[in-house]
Amino acid sequence: MSKTVSRRNFMRLGAGLVAAGATTKVTLLEPQWLLASGAVPPSDTVRFASIGTGVRGCELLKASLRVPGVECVAVCDLYDGRHTAARESVQKQVPATRNYKEILDRKDVDAVIVAVTDHQHRRVLEDACAAGKDVYCEKPMSHTVDDGFAMVEAARKANRIVQVGSQRVSSILYAKAKEIYDSGKLGDVVFIDAYWDRNTASGAWVYPIPPDASEQTIDWNAFLNGGSKRAFDPVRFFRWRCFTDYGEGLAGDLFVHLISGIHFITGTNAIAQRAQSTGGIFRWKDGREFPDLIDTFYDYPSFRVAVRCNLNNEGGEFIGFYGTKGTMIIKDATLTYRPQDTKPQAESYSIYGWPKQLREEYLADWHAKYPPPAALGAAVEEEVETFVPPAGYSDLVDHQANFFDAMRTRKRVVENEEFGNNAAIGCHLANYSYFNKTVATWDTGAKKIKG
């Protein structure tokens, strides 16, 4: 649902939203029904635990407070300080542990949020599914190609609801973008451009180290499970996205959101056929292994995609769909559709290399073939449309609401394990191409990346 707002009121909605001229129609989107439907009966309350309560885990806990009919009953993290942070986020005293298997043994836990490092997603998800828990797994779903397919199999074998955490898939803004795309108003879309650029130390994962971080407050050996053995290093623990043992760098942090959004809007639940990356470490030369700039071109059967992430300039979040009939842009929290002028037009350039007589004959013939419409019969030109969510809107809350509702209905979510795996493989393709300096090709039969 949506409603149209005046240009004056639109300009009051917030900084950074600029109307696109006098012919722009601005629409304020309304929240989805799940959150507008009110309270949930106590018998339908979903009890969940969060495995991983770092910055993302705490964001998810805070968002859960806005979802009717859910209750956090336990938390888990390898760093003791995050136990306190989790309780503060959920606003109550809940049991906390370092050992996630204690969570899975609890009969009062219906589902788990998996917000651990990428390299431990597979192990925790497999164990959770085997324990009969539904799983909300943070993005990217997998750390490797093999991990992803094993996770898909685990979810299906246990018949569990799995949702991956790229919340744009549940956004009312992206739902409107999909509606426009599906309507055909864009015409044939053969190119999609996307980027997400940041220009801060925090955006480059250079997070401060808590002063109490030590081998006494952190289960270092458990953190290393699945990675190389090494001496205690708090930088690796708190800035893990920088290192290949634990994360997927910019591809796993930001590409996956863009790829998931593109897949959702275009209805392309598939893996790119090939990818070619370039980039490098230009600014953040702090021992990290992943680049601070990566630019990847993807081949899909019916369109091409360019995705870039740059940690050296603040550009925000952007996806552009370029069609033969229109252009659709998502820039941060604003969606704009602009029609292309596709009316027949007389040639106005090359004929000026013709003799005058031939030129005049061409123009006379053209105007006879395409006479101007009568004034009263002329169609009104399609206007530019801009859509914005309401103040305080959170697609993260909507994403969680979709997950918990799916648990009750047992209907698979949009961003299920297959969708999440396909998007994650897009990240793996980008990194494979970057590190191997070659075109990465997806082999569907072998389920492997080839260079």
C-alpha cells in the first residue's frame, strides 16, 4: 500500500531526498501488513536465541523488540563482553553462554539467529537444523562454495525454515521496485549498475578493540575452529572481515546485499555465469587480506551487472536498472522511476550531411508518416515517480517479521537457503576472480568455480 504526498511535504521528509522536477509524483510507502496487524496470541509466541551478539547480533536483537509475538530466551557469544551487550539490547536478563550447543539443547528455543563469523555459519546452521531449530542466518550464507551446498542440504534434510539476512529482500522499497520491474515499464533491461561506497574507518572494519579483550574474556580456540591455528590476536577477532580465514571481505559484507536485491527485483534466483574483478588495497594497508576497492562485472543470461565497493569515498548505496523504456534508481532510501522518451523522432543529425533537397524530402516524408497528435487527443507524458518509506521504517524489522511468520505458517521465505546460496556464490565468484587475476566461471554441473 502507498499514498501520494505533496511536493512540499515530500521535501520535509528528510535531508537527501530531492524531488525530480515539477512533473515528479512522490509517494510515501506504507509498512507491510505483518507489523501493522498487531498483537500475536501467546500460543503463537516464537522463542529464539541469538548465537553471535556482536554489532550485527545486537542490531538483530534490538529489531526483534519491534516484532509482535517473539521472545529472546538466550544468547551466545565467544566474547564475554557481548553477553552484557546482548542483554542490554534485548532489555532483559537472559541466560548467556560461550557454547552454542547449550542453546541448541534447550527445548524452549524454537529458532536461532546465527550472527557468527562467516567461516562458522555452516557448522552452526547444520547443528541447529539437526537439533530441530529454524534458522535466521546472517549474510553471506556461506564462507565457501562447498559450505553453501552443504547448508542447503542440511536445511532440506531437517525440513527447517531458513532465512538469510540480506534484509533488502523484505523492504517495502524493493517490493515497489520489483512491482515496477515486473510491470514492463522499464522495457528490456540489459544492464544493471550497483555500488556501495564508504569512507570511514568503521566502514573499513577498523573497529576499536575493547580494553578488556584477552584470552580470559574470549574463547580464542573456538573462534579459530575452521581457520588456521595462530596466537591470540584481538585484531583478527574484532576485525575478522579483513581476513580470508573468517570472512569474504567487501563481497561478503556489501556485494551480497546488492546481489540479493538485484536477484529479488528481477526474479533471478540463479548464479551468475561468470565474473571478472579488479581492485586492490590502496588506503587501508593495515595487514588486511581483502581489497579496499573491488569492481566486478557479472554475466547473467539476459543482462549484465556491474558491482563496486570502494572504502575510499562516501558514495552510499545505489542500484540502477537501465531499460529501453525507462530507468529505475534505488539510492539509499529513495526509489525513482524515470521514463525514457521512446516516441518516434525524425533524424536530426546525420541528414545534415545530405544535400538540402534530399534532407527536405526525408523530413517531409517522415512528418507525413508520423503526424503530430491533435491537441485534445495528445496523451499526457508519463511522469517521474519517486517512492520513499515512512520515517523510522526498518527493513530489518520487516525481514525478521517475515522469518518469524514463516515459522508459524511453515511456508518458505523468499530469501531461503537456495536464494541465499546463489547470492553468496556471487561473492565467491568475485573474490576468486580478484585473487586469481582471472575470469571466474560457474560450472553448474560440477557446482564449482573454474578459472
